[in-house]
Amino acid sequence: MFLKRATKGTAALMMAAALLVGQEPQWKDRAEYELVVEQLGKATDPAKKLELLNQWTQKYPQTAFESARRVQYLFTYQALNKAPEMLGAAKEIASAEPKNWLGHYWIMLLGQSMATTNPAAGEDGEKAANLILANLSDLFSAAAKPAGAADAAWNTQRDDAQDKAYQALITFAQVKKDQALIERRLGDYLKAKPKNGMVTYQLGAAILAQRKAERQAEAIWHFARACGLSGAGEVPAANKAQICGYFQKVYPQYRGDTKGMEELKNSAGGAAEAFPPSAFAIKTKQQEDIEKINEIKANNPQLAIWIELKQALTAADGENYFAMLKDAKLPKLKGKLVSHEPATNPKKLVIGISDAALGEVTLVVAEKGFLPGKMEPGGEIEFEGVGKEFVKDPFMVTLEIEKESISGWTGTPAAKAAPKRAPVKAVRKKK
């Protein structure tokens, strides 16, 4: 980037660049030229550079190269790791040259690093970041481009300043521990650059941190997008597995299972917009079950009763629930015949209610009663009985029923065998 190249540049190069402008007068005298170009320009030790810069300032308070001198102070303090002095130099640049991005840029960066120990620096950094974003076009206009800087490098520096400004504002919000402000600034960043998987993930985390149950699905959408985004803006490989793993954890926690998880990852990851549709929602398994039960209640109320009853029996305290049903008359139910025994004139019927092929209820005819004949599996049986036994695994409820409480039994008595005829005796002829 242009900034990195500028940071690495020497004082001599800075002065040479200034000379190319061709403005007269350039140096006040030969002594200034020698001090700056011959001594400062060739110095490699930052401490020596600072000494020479101070001499230049003392001997020549005013110079045609004031702008270059301010920049040299900034980077010399950087080399000496003197953050407060560097911040002072950046403020001098911003004050003297408000349309020069460099001063605002470093006030912003230094404000981030110093915010926790120097709140005033943080406040100045936040103001500088907002100023950069508000004046980005002017600060990085073609007219503001330094002589000799390539267009591509200038545009890259512009993008870097924009990114750093958004990141700085997010950092300042994090220092304040204001999740709503963090969310808003992350959202602003995504509006400017929609394809950014890491920022998308951070936005989801900021929404989730506000602990608003009604916004959990929105946060999960952002996690899905961060996981599913590919190509430009994709989460770096070093972070991808962790972020996708987190999405795969929170989705089933919210939904109740993984149904629709892969589809959401693909749709959110491929979306042109960085935010979910206004009507976006993740329907939980519980919601689907309730809707299904309500539909069944409307169309098949007996099946709805059984589903709710079975859910209660298969719960952790299912045995305790059945204790309340034992010796009690259950509501009238309807199912399909799975089998019966014995094969003819059965006393026991096995009925499937949720699934015609899966036995769930055993009906035992009271006392010595039985049902006449036999019946093929699959026939519909309606019954009413009293709870007697329950086994959770394999699931089976046993009811005692009266013969008269069953309807739908179509068995008929077995055909009686034809009576045997006495053998015909041969008639003897009289002689």
C-alpha cells in the first residue's frame, strides 16, 4: 500500500519528492539543504533523526518543507515507539492540513491503541474515524493524490482508510461495551461492504449478546451467512471451521433439529444483501409440531388425542403419567389392525394408531370374551378401553375392553364343517 511505502521511505526521498514540485524558493540557504538532505536524509538511527529534526525546527522555524517535516516527525516517533509524541505529530498534520488524510488516519489508529489508558485519545480517534468516512471522497480525490503515486496504490489506500475507519468505530464501541452501538456500526460497515464474512459473524454475535429472544433467528441468519459465504469476503480458512461449527451448534439449539440448516447456510451465503429479509424466521420443530397437531385436531381429533397421549407417555416421566391412566377409561380411539391372537376368535388385538404397521396398543377382551372369526390386518378398528399396562421400550399400551366397545370388527365365525355321513352298507341279495 502507499501508506506502507511512505512509512518505509527515508527523509531524503521525502525531500526529493518535494523538490520535484519545482516551487521557488525551496531552501532558505545552503545550510538548510545540507542539514536536511545531507545529514537528515542519510541518517539511519531514529534517535539521530529526531535530533536533526529538532535542529531543523530550531534553526528554521519556517520552511518551504513544513508538510514534509511534520510527516518526518510522525514516522520518526513511530520508529522510536513514542505513541504520545506520534499522536501529537498527527494532530499537527491534521490541524495544519485538514484535507490531508494522513493526520486523521493516525489519530484514529493511535486512538484505538491508547483508548483504554487515555480516554481523550479514544475520543479524538473516534472523531477522526467519523471524519474520514464523512469526507472519504475529498480526502482521496485525484487532486489530493501525492505526486508520483500510482492510481491503483491511491485507491488501495482509500479502501484501507475506509476499512480502518469502520473497524476503529467498532473498536471504540467495544471499549464502551455497548452492544447496540457495536451492532449499528457493524451494520454500517456491511452496508458499505456487504461481502465480509468476519464482520457478518461479529454482527450476529452482537445481536445475540443483547439477549433478545425475538432476534435469535436474525443472529443465526448472520452466522449462516458467515459460514456459507464463499469467494470475495469469505471467512479466512483459519477461522472458517470454528465459525461453521458454531452455526451448526446454535441452529439445532434454536430449531430443535437440523432440518433446513444446510438450506439456510446456502441461501444466506449466496444472498446479495448482507441482511436477512424483513419477514425472515426460523420455524422451530415445536412450532411445526403444534401446527401439525392443530391440523390433525381439525381433521382427525382421535389421532390428535393419541399423539398428545403418546408424547406424554414417552417423556422422561412417562411411567408416572401412566399411573394416572391406570384403571381409567381412555377416550375413544381409532386405528388399524396389525395382528390378533389367536388366529381365530381372538382375545387380543394389536392396533397401530400413528402408523398402521406399528403396534402401539394391545386390546384385551374382558373376562372370557372373544371376537368371532378372524380379520385381515389393515382394517380400521374403533375402540374404548381401560388402561392396564404400559411398557416404554418397546412402546406398548395395554387396554382392557368390552366386546361391545369395539366397532369395525368384520370377522365372521369360521364355517362349520359338514356332518360326516354314515358309510353306506352293502345290501346282500337273497339267494
